Amino acid sequence: MTVSPDDPRNAYEQVADDLRRKIASGGLKAGQRLDGNAKMAERYGVAAMTIRHALDILRSEGLIVSQQGRGTFIASDPVTTDSTDDVGTMADELGQIKAALDLINSRLDRLESQVRERS
């Protein structure tokens, strides 16, 4: 997965959401070591600072743990089913927000065209 410039979320949020989904689905398992920041940055097509920010979010949520000199690992009990449901709900809400923004942008484009025609 690469970060999409068309997504209304920040790049670090997209990365965090992708990792969160992988943890919730079992694609990333408890105790599994994550790739290094540079490798993840390359995979997602973002800067290493973006990866650090995404990992900070997941760390604050208790989904991952870091061990100095060893790396970053999926927490032993990272996600409950409620968290999985929350991710799905948030994705649905983001889709609705994006659709509303697209509609607003379309209306603004029409209004701008009308103003230009009158000028």
C-alpha cells in the first residue's frame, strides 16, 4: 500500500490506519517485529518521519511496543474486536466525509463558473 495524495487523511494517518487494519485482521501478529522505519518509508512512499509519527500513534494506542536496540513489535494483546469495528466505522465515516467534500467542491466549481460568466 502506498499513501494516496487524494485521500483526505494525512499521510501518517493513512500509514497508521493501514497498520492498524493489518494488526486487527491478524496480518501482523502479536510479538511480530515490524520492519525498520526506512524500509517501511520506502514501502509506503513516505518520509521516515511520517513512519515515526504513525508508529507514535499506534504506540500511544497500545498496539505496538518498542524496545531499545531491538526494534518495534506488535503488542501481545493488540486489538479487541471493538477496535476492529471502530476502524471500519471510521473508514465508513471518512468515505461519507469525502463524498460530501466532493459535492461541495463540485458546487463551488459551478458557482465560480457562473461568476466568471457574469463578469
